[in-house]
Amino acid sequence: PMAASSDGPVTESLAVAATAAAVSPADGTSVSSTNDVSAIQVDASPALKVVPRKESGGSWVRCICVMTFDLEVGQACEQVLPPGELSRDELKVVPFLSFPDSQSFSCTIDQSFVFRFRRPSVVPIGSAAPTEQQYDFGYVFFRQVPDPSISRGYLQKSLVLLSPYGFSTLLTNVVEILGIQFFQRGDCVLHEAMEQLRKWPKPVPGFSGELQFCGESLWLEVPLGTEHVHSNPDDSLTDAPTVRPVGSIWTSLAVAVERRTLRAAQPRVATSSPGSPSRSPDPGRGLHLRSAAPCINATLAQGAMNMQYPGLFQDIDLLSVFRPLVKHLWTLWELVLVGEPIMIFSPGTPRRASDAVLGLAGLVAPLPFAADYRPFFTIYDVDFQPYRAQCAAGDMIAPAGLLIGCTNPMLYQQLEKWPTVAVLQAEGSTRSKTDLQPRSWAPVVHASGGSWLQASRESVLATAVAPDVLRKLLPDSAGSAAINNALVRRHFQDLTCEFLAPFLPFMSAATAGIQGYPFSRTPALPAFSPSSFLDDLRPVGVFANLRRNRIKSLYRRFMEGPHFRTWFGQQRSRCMQNLRRFHARLVVDFAGMSAGLSSKQRVDSLQVVQDLLQNLSQDASCPEQVLQGLQNLQQDLLGRD
């Protein structure tokens, strides 16, 4: 959780990825809020809604904050740049999220971690989907050093970057660079940093280049086909209110971040939290692996060719973070897939808790994670009291798919009815392992060295999936961490793609009709009925080996969960838009045929052309010459009538 120690220049190359922001059900899918899977209805030809970008979301960093711990008043905000950026309600929450929520440390430490909080809203939690709320990420650099002038004996202060963007690796590096210089040079560096961040170009698709910051150079690459990496649903990554689809059925964002120190790195304080993920310089971090498309089978894999680090937070080292429970990552994958709420508890290590939550959010990639997640959750979060009230009433119904990371035992005790809990005890920790006990109402899946996983539902895959990938991992050595993490990530990407494969036939339409006669109406995608889907289910890969009733139960829970509606509606919208572009090119190519059409055929053809223009006029991926050809044909048909 600390900044890495270094004696000289450091070269670091990381891969970060985030799936596209969710398209709400109203935009592409008509889905009932009921949990009855037979009641879920999906439109055959959903329209892709284009949402304009808010001007306020254009900057990389919303503000820079300095938080301090005062023995008399507690956590307090010393300054905010720009001034007045935080509301009064936010000033009551952000300072408490900016400090490790655990027992006091009796040593000199630096810690960096990530939190995510919901902006104050009149819409209470639980009454609206996570995609309808607004969130910010907080990137924290916390320092504790001895100070005899303070009655407590230690100076405790945090530097925080608030940003709407989830570039966790990039912005964690930024706050560490800035934090070290802030404690050396003082407030002046904050103004300089803000000016540099304002000059950074917006991360539009296709951008690649160096970003200068505080004497160091950060390399950022945003591939084409990117739409969203924003924490808020109505703030697009792109400038124009247009759709920029990718060349695959899975929308993904791959961001390669390479950090090159231009001068000798400042000395950093070594990690003092035992068992936490190492931040020491690792030569293997410079290896940027590229994963190919998962081979489900020759036909179904055709639409999945853009599989280079898809998904959220793919740079998180799963093997290091979940080392005590690494053999049970498959159970966690299943629980995240179906939207089971999960609490990650890591005593005294906020970096491990936040990394674990971010890692789980990306575990089901390339499936977009559409639920809420809080990498660092405390009792001071605005949503803690509603959860606590539900627990006190004995009716704990956590929001579907919610992931929270905690470090304070009090929170673990207050939310005692949380459906799934994973306790990650730091290896070699001297903290008493009797402080926390597994819940009495659910079996313990695994317990070892003070760590355990406890779930209220039995796993379908626990005994069906043999983790052969673990036997292929390289021994611990310089460079092995990056390679091993890439192997594990690739394995789970393949597993997710195999699971999603049975849905792919509902994302393509027969085009023989429009190829034979282009002036026909654009064909619709096949109608989808969840009950019929389950009756005709033909699983792929490892899922084909499961018992019929168990695999149907898994798919039913997935369709009732938060991720299915987002993913399925989004992909059908995208595929329908691709089909319209294909149809438009056919119409333009055969425009000369319109001269021989009858009066009725001209009327029908005019309706087809107008429908295509209405749906493609705001589509940035539709060639200009195709749009112009449609407009010319429209005028020609109107003139003849």
C-alpha cells in the first residue's frame, strides 16, 4: 500500500483497462425490475441512445485536497484547489475516506489507496440504478511521520486527487509523485500540478503520447473504439455526442500506461504493512503482454477479436492481492458474475482492500461491471446508515452486485448479515486472528492463516472447474508477477466468453433479404425470451460439463443480476447499429435500381431511406459518403413522387 522505494530512475509499464459505461435498460433494453426471469423482456431492435457530454466533466482531476488529522476535531480539510469545488456535504465525507480506517500505526509510513464515493443526491441509494447515480474516485497519498510538536507524536496528513475517471494506475502514480513533492516543497507544488493537469489533453479514443507531470513523463495510449471510462453515466469519454463503436461485440478500453522517470526518483519510504502487495520496483512490470481472442469456437469467436486487456482494472495483481484465497478465485468469479454482494475485509491495509475490490470488478471482463463498487468503505460513508438499518431490522438486502472494501472491524460487525464476506489477513501479520470470527449462519468455504471466504450461496463451479492455470504459473522471480497475472486474467476472460457464448445468436440477423433486395426494411435481431433461452440452452466449454439443473440455475441468476441487462442491451444496440450501417451501404451501392421501382416500391423505399438517415445521422462511424448517398437518394425518391 505504500509508495515504492527507489534509489534511482524507475521504468514502469502497466496495462489498465475499463469496459464501456453502461447503456441503461431504457436506452436499448426493455427489462422489468422484477426478479422473475420469465418476466424479463428485451426489445428485438433496440435503438442506441446518444448522450451529450457535460462540459463540467472534461478535466482529468476535479480537485486536489489536503486533509489532516487534528486530535481535537478529527479529520479535517486544510485546503481545496480550486477553492469551493467541494460541497458542504462532500466536506463531511471525503476527509474520513482519506485516512486509513484502522488502528493507529506506530511507525513512519506512506500509504496510497483508492476510494469511490457517491456524490450527494436527492435520489437515495437503492431507489435508482448505479448507472443513474454520480460518483467520483479519490486517489490518496497518506503520510505519517514523527512530530514531537504534536501531542499525538505523529503528523498524519493525506493528499487526495478527486477525479471522475477510473484510470487507477495512472492517477495513483500521479498522486504518489505529487504527494512526495508536496511533503518536500509545500503548497506551491499543488498549484503547479493543477496547471499541468489542466493542460493534459482529454483522453479521446486514439490518443497516445506523453503527459508531463512534475518533472516526470507518463505515457498514455487510448485505443480507437473507446467510448467511456467515466465514473458518471452521462459523461462520455469522447467530446462529440456521437457513438464510436468498436469492431467487436465486446466494448473495451485498453490503456497502456508507461512511466519513465526523467530524473533520479525521490527516495520513498518502504512498505511497513506486512503481507501487503509489494510496490518495489519489478523489472517484470515493464513487460506489456497482449492477449489474443479467446477461442470459444471458430464461429462464435469471430465477433471477439478485440480482446487486448478488456475490462475494468486489469492491472490489479490478482495473485498477490488474493494470495490466501487464490484457489477460490473461481468461486468469487461466479459470485461477481451473478451479482452477489461481496464484502472484502483486510485489517489495517486499505491498499489491499481497495485493490481487491477493483480486482473483483474486473474479474468478469469483458463483461461490463454494471453494479456499484466502493474500494474503500467506512462507517462515515453516506450509504453506511441505510445498510446498518437494514441489518438491525434483520432484513439485510444489499444492492445487487455491490462490492465494498473495509479495514475497520466495527464495520464488519455492524454489517453482520452481508451475504458474502472475504477476509484477507496479511501474511505474517502479528494482528490477533481471533478479533474476527466467521458468521454463524453460513458455511466457511475456506479458512487458512486467518483468511477465509464465506458465502450464503453454494458455488456451481467450485468443484467443476479445475484451476489448471495455477499449475502453469512461473515461480516467484523478477518479472514473473506480470506474466502470471496476464495468464490468470486471460483464463478468466476465456471463462467469461465461454459463459456468454450462448447469447451470441441473439446478436446477429439474417441479411439475405436486404442483400437480394436492398430496399427492404432493415431486419430485426432475433426476439429474446429468457424462459425459451433456458429451455434451449446449449452451454459452451467447461459449462457444458455441468449438470443441466445447475447450469440453468447459474444462467437464471445471471439474467436476474445487474450485469446482464447492461451487457445484453448494449450489445444488441451496437449490433443493430452495425446492421444499419451495412444496410445503408447496400442501399447506396444499388441506388441506381430505384429508377425501375413501382410507385408503391418507391414509397416503401423512401421510408427505408428515411429510417436509416434518422438512425445514422449521429453515428460517427458511418462514412460521410454513405450519409450523403442516402440524402441524395431521398431527394431523388421525393422528386419522382
